[in-house]
Amino acid sequence: MLRNMSKVHVLVVSAFLVVLMGAIYIYSGNTISSFRICEPCYNKPDSDMNLVLEMQKELQEVEVKHCPDNGSWKIGDLLMQTEVSYPQPSTQKGRTDVNSVTNWNAPLVWEGTFDPVVIDSIYKRMDPRVAVVVFAVGKYTRFLKGFLETGEKYFLVDFRVTYYVFTDNEKDVPKVALGKGRKVSVITVPSAKRWQEVVLGRMKWATITIDKQIRNEADYLFMMDIDSIFHNRFGAEALSQLSAVLHRGYYKNTNRDSFPYERRPQSKAYIPAGQGDYYYSAAVWGGYLEDMYKLVKYCYDQSEKDAKNNIEAVWQEESHLNKYLLYNKPTKVLSPEFLWSDYDQVPEDIKVIRVSQLVKNYAEVRPNGGH
């Protein structure tokens, strides 16, 4: 039958068959640019089917549609400068104490799995404009100086970077010496009475500002927590269409049913028992500008739907982030090197700490005493 069909018809039929099999290949030139799966519907009790269909509908609403060439910045051919000296890569030597690839074949990045000389030679030619969104509301402005100063020392050095500082107290934003092509942009936001409002407000104000301002000024975006400092290189090895960081508390041997996912079916962040890949942190995540806008807006919209139903996800936007990333796989997973904590001892498999959250008195710095 296929012999009598045009190429267009064959493509349509092929696409239909792929959808029936529950997998979608999204064309974007020569590479697969995203990974998305639907929650499996088999072996589900009839009483769960409505919930399953509702979850799939929510995820379909935020599905990213990619065109072969939409004119936006993206990681292209991996071209590097000539005459760059670096050690020969090996197929036999490397990290054996950790896994460096996910089961959907995305890189899982650790120290020792990349060569910074090669990475920089490739990605600096692409010259992306990178946005870093941080919120410094209330007493959290005290963390700005350390974050910005160490960011200038270690974060995407020699790349074009704009730090978008969302604050309710512009006069507390410090003047920091910035490298060439780097700047700070201050956005004023309302104060908050609860730290949960700050967390949820991040998604609201980030969504609005990305839409109205940042998308005209950046190609790539990171969301980061301000109460952190950089200790070592945080470079282009972190860039991909959608990059997520493994939470330091659950990356080793934690069973998926013990992840702190939202387990109440009433919440839009609900993930049933028996499902899950990893538990990701909401303190560092990044991706292409439009992909991040889609994800940030998703977290905001889902939080608003929860609020209308008088429920708040157990870990606010982090819960919605994990729900999204379960069904829209990140194209790169970053090890806990990219976000550790000064509260925790450093295990042997963490060879370098790139960013670490600071020890602080939550009762003193949070607007509602940390409750």
C-alpha cells in the first residue's frame, strides 16, 4: 500500500503510528532536541483513569513545539577552534564510581566526564546571551554580594551574562565589578509576608518578566537561588535545551517512593507511587529561553490551579518542576556538584563543589520566621 502513497502521506502515516506507540520524535535538524513521554495508561484501575487523563491533558498543554529553524539560538554543530591542545579522550578510562548517562541517553554531568578546554572552545564560538534570574526579597538581599562576586569569578566566565535581580529593595543591590559583556538588571517586586509567597512569586514575576523583557535580551536562562555562592567552575558543560540538577539529598540510593514528591492527588503536582526518575532541585535549573519560559509558566499556572483548590504543593514550585520533568525529560542532568549545601559533609563521589547553599538562620531571614 505504501508504494502508492506520496511522501507526505507516508510521513503522516508514520507520525500516526509513532503516536500510537506512545513515543514522539521531534524533528530539529540533525539532533533529537527534547525527550517527552506520556504517563503509561496500562495496568491502571478504572478509578484512576480520569486522573491519568487529566495529568496527560495538563502536560499536553505545555508541550513544546519545535520547528527545524525558528530563528532562535540553540546549540548547533559542535565546531571547535583549530590547534587547540587537550589530552586524548579514552574509551576505557573515566569515572567508574558514578553513572554518567540517564536511561533516556542524556548526559549526567560530573567532574571528570568532560574536558573544560574542549567545552569552552566549542561553546564560546556559539556566543549565547545568558540570563540568570535570582530573587532577593526582604533580608535575602544580604546574599547578593557573595553570589555576584563569586559568579563573576566562576560562572560562565567570558560569556555574555545578565543577572536579573528581583528585589523589593533596590538600594540594597550592591555595586560589583563585572567582566566584559556582563551586567546586572534590577526588577522591583512586592514584599512578601511568607517565604512560601516568595517561592511561588518567583514563578509569577519570572513568567511576566521573561515574556515582557528577558526574551528580547537573552537566549538561555538559569533560575538560581540567591543564598548560594560559587566555589568552582560552572561552565558551558551545564548548557543544554533543558538542564536539571540532582538534589543532593536523594541522588544516591533513595527509592523513588521515598522521594519528597507531592503525593496528594488533589494537587496538580501529584506523582503516584511507583513513578519517578530522580528528584531534582529547584535551586538551579536552566535551558533555552523559550523552553524555560514554558516550564516557569507551567509551574506558575499549576500553582495557581492548586491555590484555587485551597492546596499548596508540598515543596511549592519544586514539586511542580519534578512533575514536569518526569514527563518532559531534561536533555542534560547535572550532578549535585552544581548545587551542594554547606550544611552537608562532602562524600567521595563529589570531586568538586561548584555552587553551595549557605548556612543561615531561617527564622531570622525568612519573613514568617521560616514556618
